[in-house]
Amino acid sequence: MNESTKPNAEYRAENVRELPRREGLRRGIYLLPNLITTGALFSGFYSIIASMSGDLEQAAIAIVIAGFLDSLDGRVARLTNTQSEFGVQYDSLSDLVAFGVAPAVLMFSWVLSDLGKLGWSIAFLYMACAALRLARFNTAPDTKVFFGLASPAAAGTLATLCWVWFDNVQGEPGLELGLPFGILAATLALLMVSNIRYYSPKNMDFNDRVPFLFMFIIVLLFVVVAVYPPGMLLLIGLVYAASGPFGSLLRKKNSGGPEEA
């Protein structure tokens, strides 16, 4: 009798575990933040298609647009109280396409293909590091600081570099610049999986009061970016990417100062 009831008990236990999942599906998903995430996913997909078609400048711009949309979905979800586990996972998958696959395909189509096996190896390294960065973030979300360069920042740096090139130079970079650009892509990839601390823009509270000087700096930043968007966004990306290692060196120097004295 016990033997016959055991499968039924296991079946009921499995149903109990499935209930929360089914209830979540019946409740549906929040439209607004996931619609923004879908926009970022579409931008990443469009960038891949544009790169494969040879329209590299449009591919780079699409990644930049995906970055702006990615910065909005989470904040909109928090402001409208529409956060969900589905949204978190969907956002991560969108980020992998827009900031992992799309930049790797863009860089390979632009300069890395001239390097042969080394080129596609660097492209794969970048994509893999972006995936690892996102997986680590999902298992241990960053709070006060980012540990490792965020994938949107790395992707934005490479995309604006390509955007600036095609906005100012006619023709392909050639083999002589393929290696330096490949080293930059590999460096950004390694920064994503490093334990170097970066400032998290999520710490900025838009509901809190700020000094007048801070507001003036933000206005000035908008003006500077508006003068030449690709160049200024590239500069911001490079400065932010370098801020992590530079800040780490400063912290080591300050912590080691009293001991050396």
C-alpha cells in the first residue's frame, strides 16, 4: 500500500512546487519596463544585422541606443513599483545580446577580421566575458559599487569608438590599427570579469536634494555631449573604464602610505 501511494505523493509534491510558477504566469508580466527592455533587445539585434550587412556606423549607434534604453528599464521599474524576477532575467538576456554579442560582431566585422584567428578569438573573449559578467551580477547583484566594468559601459566604449571613426575617417582602419583596437577590446573584456571596483550610477538618488554645483555640472555635461555626441560619449566611456584601475591604485597607495612611513 505504501508502495502504491508513494508515486502519488511525489506527484502531489511536484505540483506544489509548480504552483508558484504557474501562479506567476497567470498573473502576467509588467508591460512598461519589459517594453523598454524589448527595445534594447531589438537595438542589439539590429546592430548584429547591420554589422553583418556592412553598415557598421548604424550598428554602433544601435548599441548606444540600447545602452540608453537599458539605463531606463530598471529605473522605470523601481519608480513604478513594477519590479519582477521575470524582468530581471529578461533584462539579463537582452544585455547579453546588446552588450555581449552585438559589440563582438561589430568589432570583428570592423577591424578584428583582419587579424585572422586572433581576431575572432578576441571577439569570442569579449562575448564570453560579457556573459560571465552578467552571470556574476545575477548571482550576486552589485549594490553600492560595481565589481568589474559593467557590460553596457564596455559595449558603449567600443561602439562610440567605431562611431567616431566612421564619422571622421573614410575607409577601414587597416591591419596597423586592428591590433591596437583588438587590445582595447580584450582589455575591456578582462575589466568586465575583474574584481576592480567601479562607481555605480544606481547610487544616484533623483528624489534627493543635490548641491547647485552638481546640477550645473550635469547641465554642462549635456551641453558638451550635444556639441559632438560620439566623441564625448567615447571620452566618457574611456574615462569611466580607466577610473576603476586608477581608483584601485590610489586606494592601494593610500592604504600602504602609513606602513611605508
